[in-house]
Amino acid sequence: MSFNPKKQLSQFLAEDIGKGDITSQLLSKKEITVKIISRENAIVAGTKYAKEIFAIKGCKAKIITKDGTKIKPNQDIIEITGKADKILTCERTALNILTRMSGIATQTNELVKKIPNKTKLYATRKTAPGLRYFDKEAVKIGGGERHRLRLDEMVMIKDNHIAVEQSLSSLINKTKKKYKKFEVEVENTDDAVLAAEKGATIIMLDNFSPSQITRTIKVLKNKKLRNKVLLEASGGINSKNISKYGKTDVDIISIGSITNSVKGIDFSLEI
């Protein structure tokens, strides 16, 4: 099932409008030109989706500042021309998309700049229902990577899967019969070695400290397994310690807060 952004945006707009924008319907049917402007420093994201929201109601929008651009307060982002009532009907939905996506992109970018080497920052599935596509797109705009968008994209064996099966080894064996690539979440070095020996593509080191990761990597190197897997650090990582995790030489750092604890960026539509 392919995702249709326009359909999703139409649903967002319909949810906000309900039976009709009864306030904007009171306005005279004049055509106006407005601009969306920024109110703070940020990385802008979501302009093409904001533009699409206005297009749904027959308004023409011109993107002035492209996604991924560093913006300052009072910077013009989008110019919109159309019937006044249609523009104002779309206003909040478009601003909400810009606010959230720019917040995610900005937070992602700030963290990416703190990683000292080639380690990549990944999002998780800790996204808002209905918004996961846009959340992960914003991560990408901010310099991060998407990871899995949906459960059908890759096998990821986590702690609860192991608890049900009661054996990591047997669960990996089942997986290998059907899939060539898979990820395994582990909580200790021994399980990391087991997963690597059994051919895991990615090993998630869950809630490991930087020193634990360093020790685990040393063990994997000694067993000539390090170059056979990608290592992902996850859990308890934030802006204060992300540099330390980056220095451990893991391949991936995944942080849920970039999509589930979003600080939105302030934008305004001005007539």
C-alpha cells in the first residue's frame, strides 16, 4: 500500500473544517495575497505540503524559502494568492504542518551537528499516528535518516518478541528462513555476539552506555564480526551525551524524541 500525501493532507483539512468554516464564510469574496513568515531561527520543512493544502482549496502558493534552509525571524516562507475565505480556511492546517515539520527538522539538525564522525542519526517509529510520513520526511530534511516507516519494511526482533519466543537463537533461525536482512535488539554483549554470529544485518544496542558499547565493539572485533554488521545505539541518548555515543564508532544512533517530543517552530500568516 503506497502512501498518498495529498489524500492525507485532504483528511487533515477536512478534520479541521468539519461542516464548514462558518467564520470565513461571512467574508466578502475578494481575492487577496498573503505571506507565511517565520517568527524564529529554525530549519524550515514542510513547505511543499503547506502549498498543497492551499491548492486543495484552489489557492496558488509560491514557495519563497525551500525546505532545509536556515531561516531567521520575519523571513518570507510562502506567498499565497486566492479567495480570502479559502486562504483563511487553510491557514491553521498549513501552519500546523510547517510548525511540526520545521520543529523536527531543526531538532534533528542540532543533534546531527553534535555527532563527531560518520555515524548517522535515525528516527524511530515513535511518531504521531497520521503524521509518520511527514515526521520522517522532516527528519530527512534536517539531516537525519528515516529508518523503518512501517512494520512491513524490515524484521526487527525486539525484547518482547524474544520474551514470547523465549529464545533469541530460535527466533533468528525462524527469521533467516524467510528474510535475508533483519535487525536484532540486544541488552548485553553476549547477545550482540550471538546476533552477529547468526547473521543479523543490524544490531541495536539498547540502553548501552558509551563504555559498554566500546567494550562490545572490542569483543566483536576480536571475533572478526564487527565488519559484518551495522551497530545501532538507542535509548537514553540526548543532546548532552550524543557526542560521546558518536565517538564509540557505532554506525547508527536512533532517538525517538526527535519525533515524539517536538518543539514546534512559530510561523504566522500575514495579510
